[in-house]
Amino acid sequence: MLTIVIPTYWKRKESLPGKPEDLVFDHPTALDGEDTLTRTLESLTKIKDDFSVVVITATVNHEIDEEVEERVAQIIRPFRESYRIMQFAESDLRFIRRRMSELSLRPEDISLEGYSSIRNCQLLIPSILGTEIISAIDDDEIVEPDFVRQAGAYVGKQLDGKTADGIGGRYFYEWGNYRVKEPKDARATLNVFGRKHALQNDSYELFDSREGRIVETSIVLGGNMVFSKKLFQAVPFDPLVTRGEDIDYLINSRIMGYNWMLDKELKIYHYPPACNPSHKLQEDIIRFIYEKRKIELSAELDGFNEVSVEELKPYPGEYFTERLEQDALTALAQREGLSGDEPFYLSPEATIEAAHHRAELASEYYEFISRWRELVKKLGADSQSVEYLRGCFNK
């Protein structure tokens, strides 16, 4: 059985100001705004193959949990006639956490706060329900009628002597292809943060040069990832990674001895709303410095595979070199469009300090792996959790 999992992110009504404690997502839907989820679910109605859908609902603040849960319930209700669909929201998380406590697991290991934690719910809920394959897409995408057949075609299979534990697909954008738009000076600067989109496109060109439909990759995209059961039960997303959690998951998989491959023909149409690039820059710097340390630990700790920076180049490997911090300071100093009353943005020096603090915690992921495997096993065997989640398809 294949399960399509779709996270959906929500904020307060447009007329209401945000609060400093609100979670930061790239482009959450306003509670009274036009949603993108409906269009995604509508595209799934054209699929004739068998599949189930789990919608994971996240909010910027628990104050609006109930309102958002009801809004999402209204959105998905009409689609129950076309395929099996359920919502997993904060109220459902409370039940699962209660069962975790009763099973001597750590409830705080699972949450709907932050991209990686939400992605872990994407893996956990279908796993409890007994799915064999998870296809992760996003709520600002459209799929083609053959998507389920394509998604399940190669995952878990032996290809050229390697198991395709995970399969990544491509995003096609409104400009007609899968290359990202490069700023005009992206190839004129030596700063890796200024070259980000150029490095991504260089990687895509490298993948294109590799013969065949299924090729090795250093990039996966969170809105078009396919996970085998063997993979999602063994490898979690890293809760300390606040963005770029998709490529971080590829790194984690390699550390644990699992492979990701690119399917050149597994495509999805991606229509992301605009978001603030300055916010992305700060979070990118923190996660790259953190990931650099996590990769170093893969060589220092027993029982894990050493990941080579070279095998991750051009993207993201170019970020794990010695020039990372100096390029980060330069890029931060050149940020544009920040207002003086933005409490979220740190100074360049404070950002590097925050990144170093995060990097000191890199070993925690290696400890989290064993807890993930235990909770997946125990909750999958827990009849109360299974029956509760099965009942969510009928809400």
C-alpha cells in the first residue's frame, strides 16, 4: 500500500498580527485566506491506482489549532468520495503522545513544531497504519494521473548493485522546467551563499549527464520524496534542522547506510507562494554549520558510515568547506530589506554564534535514531494507536 502524505501550514487571519512566539514557516495559509491544499487534493482525484492520503496539519501557534483543524476538515471532506483521506492534527498528536508516555517512550520526540518534526509525523503516522511506501508531497503542488504508479515503480528495488531505499523526483515550475531561477549575479560571485541557485542547477546538470532514468543524487526535494518501509522505519528527520530538512535527510540516510536515487521521470508541478529570502539565509547558515559538524561526527563515531563532502558536491557539498563561516558573515552583512524592529533576525556575529551552539548538539541526532526505531516499533504494535488512526479516516 502506498500512502501520500501532505503537510499543510497555517497562520492567523490576515487582519491579525503575528506574535513573537509564533513558529516561522515559509508561506503558511491564512485562516481566512485562499488555500492551496484544495488544488493539490483535486489533482489526486485523477489517479486511478490505489492509495491513501494523510494530511498533516501544522499551525504557527496553538491558539488557532482548533479553528485550523476544522478548516482543514472542511477542505478534505469532499474528497472522501474519491479516495481514503484523513487529517492528523494537534488533537490527534495529543492522543499519540499519551500512548507514548504509557508505553515508556518520550512524548517530546514527536511534535508538529518545525519542519523536521512535522516531516517525522509524515513518516510515523503511515508507519503505524502499516503502509509499505510513503510518498511525501506538499500542499502547493499538482500531480499527474500516473503519479502513484511512477512513485512506487523503483523504490526499494536493486538498481546497479544498490538498493533504492529512497527515490527523489523533480519539481517543475511555472516557467516550464525543473531548473531554479538564478539571480543575475549568481555566477559572478565567489560567495557560496550568493551562488546557491547556480550550485543547485550545476547539480541538476550533473544528474542529467548520468546515463539512465534512475541515477545517484545529492539533492532531494521535500515535496517529491518516496520512502521505502525499510528506510522510514530506520531513519528519522533531524528535529534540530529547521529548514533544508529534505537534503539533510539524504545526508542522514547515507550516514545510516541507506541510498537515495533520483528518478528523472518522477515529476510534480510546484507553485510555491513568495517568502522572505533573508529569513532563508539565516536559517541556511545555521543548518549548514550544524550539518558540517554532523558529517564530521559520521567519521568519529562507531557504527556509522563516513559521509564524504566530495560526494555531495556541487550542492550541498560546497557549503561544507573551510570558507563556510567567512562567506556566511559576508552574506549576512549584505542582507537587504530588513526592518529594525524584526526580532527574528540576528546580527551576523550572533547568527554564527547560534550556529556554533547548534553544532554542539549534533551528537543528539545520533542518539535520537535509536529512540526513533523504538517508538516506530512500539507504536506500530500498539492496537490502541492503530485503531485510533484508522478511525481518523472516518472523521
